[in-house]
Amino acid sequence: MSASPPDPRQLVDRLEWLASQIETGVVITDVDGRVEWVNEGFTRMSGYATHELLGRRPGELLQGPDTDPAAIAAMRDAVREHRSFMVEILNYARDGHPYWVHIDCHPMRSADGRLEGFMALEIDITDRQRTRASLLESEARYRSLFEHAHEAILIADDSGCYVDANPAAVHLLGYSLEELRGMTVADIAAPEAARPRWQAFEREGVQRGEIDLRSRDGTVRTMEYNAVRAFRPGLHLSMLRDVTDRKQAEVRARRSDRLEALGTLAGGIAHDFNNILTGMLGQLEVVQQELQASGAAHESLDAIADGGRRARELIQRILAFSRLHEPVREPIAIGAVVQEAVHLLRSLLPAMVDLQLSTDPACPLVAGDATALHQVVLNLCTNAWHALPPTGGRIDVHVDHLTVRPNDAELATMPPGPVVRLVVRDNGHGMDDTVLARIFEPLFTTKPVGEGTGLGLAGVQAIITGLNGVVQVRSAPGTGSAFTIWLPALRTTDVPTKPTNETAMPHGRGARIVLADDDPHTRHALERMLRHLEYSVESYEDPREALARVTASPSSVDLLVSDLAMPSMSGDVLARSCRVIRSDLPILILSGYLTDDMRAQLAVSHVATVDKPPSLRTLAETINALIESRVT
């Protein structure tokens, strides 16, 4: 028994019921696009009642000022050509609010293929469009931040290859965007540093730190970086900031701190050493004065005194290095100084070291300290010797002169004009960039423990810089090293001569001196020197006792001589206290630790100063001048 065919009217009723239950809008039009039927979903979506829609074209009611004309044209063309179409378009509801719909429209045909109208399904996609618009806006904001960020930004895929870079990254690294795409961090950093970091980044997902990157021109810069894994699916972001200048400033600050600490240490050593020299040279000068002028003993004493004076000059260089004193400056023929140093070196260097000297006899004079420049040559040549292989090698020392031009890039820090050049060159093992960057640091040395102090080149730089000169070095592994020193030349060619005939030293004729010094050897030597000069001396270890003596009888004291650094009371405090008691009392401060600022402050108070160890003549002439011209 076969089933009877369904009643067409009943089938239509069922379809209308189904259409009324869905949210999707359904509209049926005639061949001209005029509405014949709509479901409730369409009326709810548009806000128009069914009777307002029947006989009207939907576009006449629903399209508005922001509806895309291209979408409207596409729909009209499809209707005119009797074909299906799909489009997303902005409509306006009856109350004027906009909403987005996705339209899927198809022609309806009879059994014989004749066009009978169109059926369209419309889905409200307003929320989806808002989400899309938000994403596009977010993308635009991201792109703007990405393009205009001051920090370099690199984006890599899961393989570690860069897929994008902002302009700051392109500028920082020097590669074009096309060149960066496809590169990895291993292409711009040392592989041994890059690979472990990338592996750790894959495990941890977040990483920050510092890394040295090499730009396209070969320059290596230190970068501070922050990296985030999967900031978008399959993409990983790194932000870079160039901190090279900051790191170099930190290195300079640490170097400055070390120099300051070293200067303090040097000053302390100089103070103690000056006390020793004061005792030794003071006693020696008195003995020389008391012995007869002839005899072998006198020659020995002269040799000892000469060694003591060299030690005194060494202390002055230490103080110059620690910036307690400005270096001595007097006209010097540097060729003669270098010749003397090379002559000494030839007696010290092994026979397998070929030391060659060439000097230009027409070199102008320079302003400097002969002893300090002598030490510079010794330091540079000694370093050159240590850089040679055990089988020996060659050291060339060359002195000449030339003129610095205004646009000379190599000597940009030197003022234009004549300069004297000293070059010490060796054919030793050379130095790499890492060592070159640190050779002038105090305490830095490449020598084994116990064989180097790390002070030689730091001292060389301090001496030459103090003379307004420049130290340059060129070196590479296997090619040796060349140190070049440039010093401004003087216009004069006359070397001043020291007076040969000295006047007789003034003596005290019984003038009374109160002496305060806590070091017993120094105090005893000063007593002998002063008594030899015919002064009456009362000496005190404790400056408070010296103050009590002045207080007890101020008028019976012709001069106060005091050390500066004493444990119970400093010399400047003792001087001020004595001046309260007697305002015109002549005062002399002896110290091996006087800074230029200290000298200036004491001079304002009319307190004279002499460096330890003082020569007998300096002591005699200074004291005589003080007593002869009372402070008023």
C-alpha cells in the first residue's frame, strides 16, 4: 500500500512555521526584487512590520549613508543577471541603528526554468564585524607602535628566523628589512652565546639579559633585551636597547674609582716614604757639611745623596700620578732623555734583544719632567721586551717631530702646531682587542701573578696626559705593538742651565724654633739639620705639647715648624691654635702629603709649606725668609 502524496498547502504551512522559528531572516521577492514574503526573523532584524515591507525593494528601506556602494552594485548586477550572490553589507533598521548582515541570495525557477523570483537568507553579523573592527584597530595600533618605537623590535618564528623588524632595529643593526628576514640571532651574535639562550628561551618562554650583537659594518654593540615567546601564535618578540655607551660609562666610573683608590694608596705610601727620606737625606746632608770636602768618604756620600734625590723624584711622580701634585714642567730635550734611558736599558736587556734608537737632532724642546719621561721610556721598552718571544726580537725607539694640522683626525685632541713624537715598537706577540681595551687600567696586567703590578702603562698615561700629550697604541696578535706618544713642542730651543755658583746658606744665629713631628726618625733628622743651621730647637712628638709650649711663652718662640699629618692634632689645627695665641708667629708646615688645595688654603693663612724631604738649603732659605718677614 503506497503512501498518499503530501498536501501542498500543508507542506507550505510547515515551511512557513519552520521559517518563523529561526533567527535567520528569510525574504522572498518577485523577479523585480520586490518583497512578497518575509519571516519573523527578518522583521525582528530590520524593525519593519511585514505590511511595510511587502511590495518594496529591501534596499530602498535598509540601505543608508555608510552602506558600501560596491556591495549595492554587486547585488544589483546579480539580480539583473538572474544569478546567486553572497555579500556582507551594512543595513539600517527602522529606528535608524546600523547592523551588519551576511546575505546569501539565490534565484527561484519553475520546473521549466523560468525565473519566478529570489530567496535570500540574511544572518546578523554585527557582533562579528565589531570583533573584526576591534582586531583591525588593535592591529593598526600595534603596527603604529611597532613602526615608531624607539627600541629595536624583532619578530621570529618557531625556527628562530626573523620574519619582521621595525625601523629602529633596521637602523640599529644596519641590515635592511629584507636582509634581516630569514636571519637568526646566531647570524648577528656569537653562536656559542646565541644557541644556549635560544634553547633556554624555548623552555622558559620569557628571557631578559644582555648580549653582544654584530651590526652589518662589523661593529659589536652591547644590547639589553627582553624576549617574549608566542606573543602571537607561532611568533616570538624581542625588544633591544643599545646600552654600549652606558656600559662603557660604567667601566670608566669603575676605572675612576680604582684610580682614586690607587691615588689614595699612593699618597699614603708617599707620605711614609717621604718621612724615611727626610730622616736619611737630612742626616746625610749634615754629615756632608761636617766632613771635609776631600776624601773617598765624601764621594760615597755624594753617591748616596744622589740616590736619595732620585728616590725623592720618584715620590713626586707617585704624587703626580695620584693627582696630589701637578707634574713638573720645564724645557727638556727629549732626545737626550731617551738616549740616557736606552743606554741604561742596553745594560739590562738580554743579548738576544736588538734595541735600536733613532733620534732627530733638530727636535724642538718639550715642557715636561725629565725623570718622569725617563720612566715612561723605561716602562714602554720593558713592556716591549716582555712581549718578545724567549728567543728574542727587536725593539725600535724613534724620536722625531712634525706639525699637527687643524683637520688631522688622528690627533684631534692635540692643538694644531709643532709636536714631538716618541715611538716604541716591537715585533712581539701583539695584543687582541680585549687586552687593548684594558691596557691603561690600573692593576690590569697580562703577566703571571708576581711578575707584574699593572701600574706601568697606567702611570705612562697619567704622566703624558698631565703634560697635555696623547698616548696611542696599535697592535694585533702576531704583528707586535707600537706605542706612540705625542707631546706639544715649545717654540724656544734654549735649554735653561742651572746656576753653578750657589750663595752661602743663611744660618739662624740662635733663633728659637719649636718643632712638632710624631715620627721619631724624621724629628731627629730635622733637629740635626736645624741645629747645624745654628737654630735653637725644642722638639715635641705630641703637637699638643708643642702648643702648650707656645702658650706658656709666646714671645720666646721665633718659628713653629710642624708636620701636617699627626695622630693627636694635625699641623694645620696646631697652626691655627698658635695663631690665636700669637698672630704674628711665623709657621712652616713640612709634609709629603700636601695637595695643591691644601697649599692654597694654608697660604691664605700665611702659613708656608715645604715638601718632605726638604734639602738643607731649602730649609735654610725658607726659615730665614719667614723669620726676617714677620706676619703682620
